Amino acid sequence: MLSEAKHPRIWLKGNAETLRCAQGGGPSGVTLFSVTRHQQADPVSQTHLKAGLRMLELRNLTKRYNRVPAVDNLDITLEPGEVYGYLGPNGSGKSTTVKMLTGLLEPSQGHIFYQGRDIRDDLVEYRKHLGYVPEEPLLYPYMSGLEYLQLVGRLRSIPQAVLDRKVERLLDLFSLRGRRHSPISAYSKGMKQKVLVCAALMHDPDILIFDEPLSGLDVTSVLVLRGVVRSLAREGKIILYSSHILEVVEKVCSRVIILHKGRVVANENVGRLRDLMHSPSLEDVFSQLVLEEDTEQVAKEIVETMKM
């Protein structure tokens, strides 16, 4: 028999016929099933286990608004060398989690640890290790892309000679060199997104949080960024990738965390999760775990309403 200490459980919402496993207790109103799994680290994770794992840990993390939990008692460990897809419907608590991970929002309860230390003990030091691409491209519109990246680099205390080379190289690689002196107000949505990505990467952080990073990007830039994410994982970075684009998450991420009503309903390897749910794609898995309405029927009714 597998020891639960060595083989942690994951919680999945579904039905016995789909999961074919023993029923366990779970959040109110959700049928949950406990599944033991054999956790086998990839070569990158094994390397970092030997060197001393730089984990990012969420312990009993909760955020309440007017006593209503937006995020409810999360226990998640993010390890180097993995790309964690963070999924959930609107209002599930993804953005709230990201804001707490970046230090923009204080938890109502629980802690976030990096290298065994609560991040709120020294947020300034923690943020030195963090790169963040927010969902909304909130940039200084009167600055040029070059000026903005120079500002970010100085705030990151990157030596000027190194900063100049990095900024010029990143602008070139992201096809922004020709517009580097133009004000950001004149940039397209995709160009603004590229500036955000450059700003998040330029100080070589250990932790990267991407919140809908492909928004507005052209096809070539999407492919480049996907390659960057995979390369960063091989470098041993901790990566959280929050997105609604399930197809991209399936291709980029090694593990998936699915949130529903503020609670984790799945945390597993992508392939393993598909096997457990007997589903050919992550989209089907997501539909089984969190959708509470017939999307095809809703679509049909919308079209019928148009014809009224």
C-alpha cells in the first residue's frame, strides 16, 4: 500500500464513474475524490533537491472580502523547474492569489514562504527575486519603451553598462528596436505587452508570475514567449502561468492547478490529470471539474436571442 506521506493526495471534483477511485471528504457542495499518486521529480527538480530546494509555498492562504472568502485555505507548493498552469473560471480567486504572491495584497489568513521565510517579513528582498507580467499593461504613457526599461533596470539596481546592453538586446529580440524612442501611448496592445515581458525578465529573477502574458501578441511573439517559458523552466526558475487559454496552458505547463470558488480542485501533472479524468484534452478536464452550465446550450440561446 502506498504511504500517504510519500504519495500526497490530490482533490478532484467529478463522479465515481469518471474517476474510478475512492470517495473522500472535501469542500462543501463539491464531490471530491482522493487519489494517491507517485511523485517523480524531473531531472531539474532532482538537481535542486540536492542543492537545497528554493520552494515557494502557500500555506493556509485565505483572503476574505466582507467575510466572504475569495481565496479559501490554499496549500500549494511551487518548485523550481516546473511551469504551473493556474486555471479557473472568472471569480475563482486566481487574480487574488497572484496579488498576494506579488505582495500587492495582504492575506486575511495564512502565509507565503520563499526559501522557508515569510515573504512579508521583508517584501523588498523577496521582490528582488520576482518577475511579474500583470494582466493589464499599466505603463507610463509619456515614456518611450527604452526609457521605461531603463527606469525599471535602475530600480532593480542593474549596473548601467549591463543595463544598456540588456535593454538594447531585449528590444531587438522582441522586435521593438524601431519604436524604442516612441512614446508608449503610441504602442499597440501587443507592443505594450512585450515591454512588460522585457521588464519582468531583465533582472533574471528566480520566480516568474505570468498573468495572461500572451494578450495582444502576434503569432511569432506567442511562439517566442512559449519557448522562453520552457527555457526558463530548464534553468530552474519557479513559474506560475495564469491564463484562460487552455490550449496554450496544455502545451507550455508541466503541472496544472485548477481553482474553483476559491479552493483547489486539482493539482497534478497535465498528462496524469487527463488520464485520471479519462479526457483527451485539458479543456475536457476543465469542463468536468468546474463548469456548472451547458456551454453549448448557452451559446445556442444567445444566437436565438439575436434573432428575436
